[in-house]
Amino acid sequence: MDWKAKVQGFYLNGNYSDADVQKFVTLKKITQQEANEIIASKTNKEENSAE
């Protein structure tokens, strides 16, 4: 299963918070780097939509 894609989808839809994403790091389903990328992807998406 591609945990990063699953978590990212839920995160971008607003179903997961930053803390929820970090729980998947604790559970060793994704790495800390992947969690950082997921959180950064939402920030980048919001910046692009504001333009």
C-alpha cells in the first residue's frame, strides 16, 4: 500500500491535521521526510491557488 499517497489525499482534503500526519510517522507507515513533503504540499497548493 502506498501510505504516503493515502495520507496525502486525506490531508489535502482536510480530513487529517498536521498531528494526524505525524501519527503515521510514529506508526512507521511513512518517513519523517515524507510527512514533511505532505505538509509542504498543502502549503504550496494554497499559495498557488491564492495567485
